[in-house]
Amino acid sequence: MKKYINCICTLAALLIASATFVACSSSDDIPSAPEQPTTKTYTLTIQAGWAEDGTRTIAFNDECTQINTFWTEGDVVKAYYYFEDDEGNFCYGSFDLAVTDVSDYGQSCTLTGKVEGVDFKPEDELYLVLEPKNDTYGGDGTFAYISENQDEAGCTVTVKAVGADNSITIEEDYAKFTPTYCVARFHLFDKSTGEPIKPQTFRINYSTTSTTYNFEGLTNETYAANAYEGDNGDAVLYAALPPTAKNSQTPSISLTAIMDGDAYTCTKPNVRLWDGRFYDIAAKMTYDPTVTPLTMQATTTGTIVVNNQPSGMQYSVNGGMKTTMSAATTTINVNAGDKVQFYGNGTQITCYNGTKIAGGTAEVKVYGNIMSLVDEMGFAWNKMLEYEHAFECLFQLNTNLTDASGLLLPATTLTNSCYKTMFYGCENLTAAPVLPAETLAQACYAEMFQNCYKLNSVTCLATNISATDCTSSWLENAGRDAMETKTFTTPSTTVWPIKSGSGIPEGWTRVDYVAP
């Protein structure tokens, strides 16, 4: 069965096909059919077509989209049957039906097949399933991939009679197949700019199944292949999704798009998808730093240099393939606008003490979630540091670093010296990351922004700063050469030491933090 973009169609997994067809048992866990004493061979010939003449029309934004489904010679339908064995156990098995004599432009066909080993009788039911070639619902996001690999439909027919020649006839005039999975067409846009998003990776989490559908390695050619009249192929991706169970709570769809290494997310609540339908979904995506890995973006052409990296540290450029750093020093050539993402190796790397992303000639800014260095897969949710000195010295003496305001240091549980001297000597840094931890650890911020001469903004949400040396010299000489008003945002209840550089520096304006 094939589907074509000019007549968009759905596909699906027959609900019963979600079971594993294996055996006999009086329990719910049914094993596969045992050997039967009979050697009868039954033949079955069924005329098959599509429910509602194979065409469903869905209205969306005052437009209609035709969804047509077609039989193709060579398709194979599985016929599943159920019976009781001699011991009263409930059993089932299956046999193949070949698709032949396709007619009416693919709207009808004949299904033929044979089966041995079970006695059929009137009123027995057969569950007919056109199964997908590939049940991994991801692929390249094109409609052609879904049609070729994930085409799935089914129906139920009832045995009317068994002839003297063991030929089976059914009660229905013909088997009316219905695609029972859904096809969704996603249009992705940046909510803030309205510009289309064409990600290299697209993920869909549909809460009815708690399953994530991954589309990796997407390219400009992907979107060109998705082009259709009126859209020009802008950021269109197709996905096969399971329908919502009729007795389930209305689920939501969460989308994550990774474009050039930056992550955008969108969650649509109260989404109920029905069997065999087509859905057009316009998703306004919001940049989400929590799922964006630690990223350094070049604002001028040059190089970014990493020294003394731990074994297995990785990077990618503009969201491309990851490269594992093997040499003691790694030099990355960049053009203005390029974005370099940094990752650990799974969760194996726990400490970067001595690693410095501080060399090179390109002027840069840093943003994204620093936890991608210690938890490559789960960094978006990880808010706990486990090892001391985790990021000590990481950007130390990087005189080309100008802005760290978009960097996330999300850990609320800190360790000793975890951020010590992180930005020490970053002479051109003007804005620091927000520091969300309420309780500080020994030396965790010590010398963190020392000698950041142009720094003009710090936000620290700490309310317990009693740990030894937790802010020792952390702002010494910070903001010395800044021309703008220097602001220090902090909870009104926090009492900072007067000691120079360890509290709020002289000449800085204190602002009470107000939660958003």
C-alpha cells in the first residue's frame, strides 16, 4: 500500500497488533499455538477495500486535505485467528494473505492465502493486519518514508461458512481496512521571530505511550522532499503516531527541535488523536536553554581552543556530528556565527578540573546548559553536582569571551570548589550567568569572577552563604573598567559580607531579586 503527498494519507498499527502473537494459556499471557492434530488446509479469498471508500477529508484552517490509501501488488496481510485448544486454553496464530488483482486505482484488491492446523467454524473472527515494514516511528521525517515503511492498517472479518473443500467465506461483502495510526504534519516556527525552524534533530514525546519518536540527521534535502503547494517545503516534518486510547486521559504532545545545536520546545496539551486521521499541526517553538548543550558561538572568524580535556569529551559544530577530542589540545576552526556544542561522554566524565575552553582567536559568547558536560543524555533535568571541582577553571583567562548571560548553571546542589575560578581573568566579559543555588558549598564561587574588569551584571540567588570561602574574592576587581551601571541582583534577605571582593563590590548597585 502506498500513499502520496498530493493526496495525503494516514497509516497505522491495528490496536490488536500491539500484542505479541505467540501461544496458548488460560492466563492473560498467551503463548504460541501448539501443534494441532488436524491436517486440514483452509483456503481464504477475500475482496478488500477501504472503509468510507478509502478517502477521508479533514478540515484545517478552512482548507481540506484529502487522505487516500492505496493497495499495491506484493503487499502482505497477516490474518490472526483465535481458538481454544483441547485443554480449554485460549490460543492464537496467524497466516499470510497475498495482495493480488489490485484495481480501481489501488482502492480494491483480492487477498488470498492458506492455513493448516486449526478448525474454523462460522462466527469465528479473523483480524487482518497490514503490518509496517519498519515499526520505528521516526526515520527522516518525509511522507515518502512513512508511506514506504510505516504503512499499517487493519480490520476484523467474521467467518460465514466453511465449504466442503475447506474454503472459507466471510459474512462481509468485503474487508474494509482502516489505517489506525495517525499521520501528523508538523510546521515548525520560532515563536519569537516567526522564522521557520529546520532542525537537524526532531523529537516527539506523545504522553499516551510515554514513547519518544526520534528523527535524526535531517537535512535541507529532507525539507525539499516535503515540499507541497503553498508551503515551499519550509520546516515540514511528518510523523506516524498512535491514536489516543478511548478510555485514557487526554494526553499532550511535547516537541523538541535541535537546529544548529540550539534547542526549541513546544508542548501542546489536550491533544486527542483518532484512528487513521491526518493532522496538520503548526508548532510555535520557543528557544529552550535547558535542553541546549553548552555552546560557544563565534562572533568573529578564528579558532576555539580546548586544553587538557578529559578522555571522551566531545564537540559538534552547528548541531552536526559529534567529534571526540583525542589530543591534549583541540583547535576548532570557526566562522562568525558558528556554534560549537560541547558534551561529555554519556555520564562517564564527572569533573573538568584543569580543562580550559579558553584559547583561540575568535571572539565568543557562551550559552546553553553546562550540565551537558557531565550528563550528555539527561542534562536538561539534572540539577545536582556530585563531584568536587567539577567546572573549576573552565573558562579561566579566556579574554575573547564577552557574554555568559545565556549560560545555565542549573545545579541547586553544589559541591566544594565546583565553579572556582571559572571566569577568572575573563577581562572582556560583560555579563555573568544567573547563579540559582540557594545554599553554597565550600569555595564553590571562590575567585569565580575575579579580574573580570568589564563585568556589569551579576544575579546570585543564594540565601545561605555560610560555607567556608564560598565567595572568597569572587568579585575582586570585577567591573573595574565597566562603563555601564553595575547591578548586583540578590534576595533581599541575604546578608553579604563587607570584605572587598567577597561580597557586593564597592560601586555596584544592589537590586532585590523578584521571582518571575
